[in-house]
Amino acid sequence: MTFFADFVKLRSLGLWSFLLAATPLASTGCIVVDEDGRHDDHHQHDDWDDEDDEDNNAPPPPTDEPRRVAIDTDAVLSSEPGEGVGIFVEYAAGGTWKLWTTCDTNSSKVVCSFDLYASVDTSSELFDIVGTDLEKTDATRLVDEGIAYLHAETGSDIDAMTFTTTEGAIVRLEAYLDGVQEPRYVYWFGDGILHEGAPSNPLDFEPTSP
């Protein structure tokens, strides 16, 4: 299975308020397709498998042992709501994190049920949890000291959570879609590269600068 994110774009941090506006973006969304060009139904929860991938471009199967990856400070992503399944991770200088989600509702006609947990180690702090564009079925809260939780029923919209940590803190993300661990839909920019799919779940993000 090959993963493409041609329509996941790097945007300037100053454009974030525009990205969350109701006006659709010019891009056509984050789309996951297989090597035959078919859309991947997120409800199938297929395992990663590169045995039939002639180009060997598929990511390796994720592990349960947390891996550490770099996340570029002040890098912001954009993706059109409703056009593809995505869990997006961003970090801004000073300690502000943003997690946001999209679904493929425009084509699948169903919503994606996300459960995201973000945590810091005991030497760091996590606070100021704020939900953005959430509906009655969505929720954010501090579930334990140092752990932020987002439940999002995402359709043709964007659901987001921001929180603040100690500057430069390493944040661990554990992601679930429809109750199943789904690291393959996690997107972030690290070392100037768009990463499509996490190598582990949980996954540890280390900012490139505080």
C-alpha cells in the first residue's frame, strides 16, 4: 500500500486562523490511495503490508514501542475538510501544540471517531487545553496530570485541540480511529519533510527548537 499526501500543504503560521475558517481551501484534501489509485476506506483498518508493493515505498508496520521523531517548530499544515482522513500534529515556538483531525466524509458519507491522547514526561508541564470548532459530540479535557485528551466526531469539518507545554518538551501522541490504533493517518513536518504515517503508536515528538 502506498500513501500519498499531495494535498497536505505546509502553510505559514500566520495563516492558521484562515485555515479554520468556513471558506474551503484551494487544495483538494488529504487523500490516501493504494497503488491502483483506489481510495482507502478507513473503516477497513487494513494492516500495513508492503509485500505487494513493487516500489517498496510503503512505510514499515508500526510498533507498540514508542519511537522518537523530530517535529519542525512553527510548521503548519493544511488539508481540506471532508476529503481525507488525517491526524495532524503541529508545534509552535514557546510551547504551543495543535492536534487537528479531518475525515473522508464527503466520499464515505460517515464520520470518523478519533480519540487522541497527548502527554509529557514528569519533568515537563502540560496546561491550557482548548478545543476549537468542536461540536456537542466532541470533547477535550485533562484526563490525568500531564495528559490531554481529544475526542472528535469529525465529518466534513476540522476538529482541533491546542495545549501548552514546557518549551521544547517531548510530547507523546497515542492515536485511535473508531477505537482502533491508527498511526498510519498521522501527519507532521520534521526536518523539512512531510511525514505520512507514524512508525509507532504511541509516538514521541521532539521539537527542532523550543
